[in-house]
Amino acid sequence: MKAFILCAGFGSRMGSLTKEKPKCLIEINGETLLERHLKNLRSAGIDEVIINLHHKAKAVEEYLRENNNFDLEISISKESEIMGTGGALLHAKDLIGSDPFLLISGDIFTNYPFSKLIKKDWNVNFSWRNDGSPVEGLAYLVGISHLYPTKEQDDDFTWPRLLINDRLSRFISTLITDHDKGYTYAGIAVINPTLLRQALAI
């Protein structure tokens, strides 16, 4: 299973922290966010990683070289202009291949065990209900109960119910137990590349 780390963004919400460095190279307790992700992925058994770059790309590439890619096979997907998450995945579709992959936002700090998302039969049963029965789907998003309980919510990262059905995908998170609450996308997902192929067919 491959992982894709989103590292192309400007990190504008981080203010002065990203003025001189890309957001994935921000340090917490002496460790960059990117280093933390790569080490946790390696510990989970993932050895192939794709990283998309745009803002201060050379700094990230140099950082990876200096650290011998953290003993991982890393492919870089460079973007001449910022493309957003969907555009980044479509741009890197050849690197991604045909198997479901783990998607991680490069600017999050998390203790989530990536090993929970590594399943040998994602292609057969993309996801599971709480009772263990299979569910067809194109995206599995990790969500947490609402971080923004007020009406001033960031709609880019929230969804109101357990299942959202549209013509492209079904989003499922086993962490969601109350269908009436809102939930925040944690920046961690498993994506079936079929979703990308369908997006190209629209």
C-alpha cells in the first residue's frame, strides 16, 4: 500500500511559521511534521510514499536528501501551480497506480495509528461497517467528533452525517457513532483510485 502526503500548500493559515519554510517542515519538539509522518508510515509497514510539492519545493527535496528519504521509496509530484487536493491526486495518478492508497495532510500532527488503515483486501471490500460487514465505497475518511461546536464552522473540513452519497463517492468513518452531530475531517483517508478515474470521466 502506498501513502500520499499533501505538502504543496502555502500554509497561509500558519502565518509567520511558514514565511521561511514549507508547512511540512515546521518542527514540534525537534521533529518536523514530515519526519513524523514518514517515520509513522514506515513503522506501519508502508515503504512507498508520494509527496506533492509546490511552495518551497526545493527545501523539502533537500531535506529528504539530507535524511536519505528516511529509508523509504519516495516519489515527488511537482506542481507548477497549486492544484488543491483533487488536482494534486489527478496530477499524480500515474504515480498512485490502481490500488487504494493512504492520503495524509502534510500539516497535521497526529498519533493516529496508520496500521489500522492497512488492509490487504481494500480492493475487494473497500470498507467495513461497525458490525464487520463490507461496504462498497471510494473514499474512507477518518473523522472526529466536531472540533467546532458553534455555527462558525470551517465547512472545508466538516460533514454533518455518517454517510454522504453523491455521484462520485461514499464517505465512511467508523469513528462516527452519532448521525446527528457534525464531524471534522482529520486529514487522513484511504482513497480508491477509481474515484480519480470517475472524476476524469465527468
